[in-house]
Amino acid sequence: MQVTSAIVLIALPLILAIFGIAYYYITARNKERMSVIEKGLPPDYFKDTPNFFPFILMLGIVSTGISLGIALGGYLWSLEIEAMRGFIFPFVIFFSLGISLIVSYFVLKSIQKKN
């Protein structure tokens, strides 16, 4: 296969996909605006600013849990226990990830109760 034909076979579908996604986004947004106008709602009905605080808080807690899992896995790896050597890192990382998700759930639940 020639280089030019390979470029055409790769670049053409990629360009078409990008324009297709852009076209779909523009038409969907237009249809959404038209449905808002038809229902008699104000035009800025969907312009509400999103609240990213719960997501960022959960991301911070989960990142902390993963880093603690990596640190604890490294410590257990350094103990040189031969029976656990193969699976200790994934086990500790996923275990700490699960614990941090549970902690973030309860923290977010308590914050939502206050509001």
C-alpha cells in the first residue's frame, strides 16, 4: 500500500468523524433551544452553573486513597514476604481505593444533609 493511499484511508474518516461530531453537537443544541422556546421557558433555563464541588471532593479523597495504597503496597513489598509478593500491590491499591470511595460517600452524604 502506498503512503498516500494510507494517509487518505486514515485521514479522510478522521476528518469526517470530527465534522460529524461537530454537526451533531450543533444540531442537538439547536433542537434543545427550540424545545425550550416551544415550552415557554426562559432562554437561560439551562445556563445554570454546575456545582463541581462534590466531584472535586470525591476525586481528592480517591486520589489520597490511591496514593496511600501505593505507599502501603511499597512498604509491604519491602518486607519481602514471598507468598504475597505477586499480588500485594494491586490488592492494597484496590482495597484503599474502595475504602476511599466509601469514605467519600459518607463525607458527601453528610455535606448534603447540612445543605
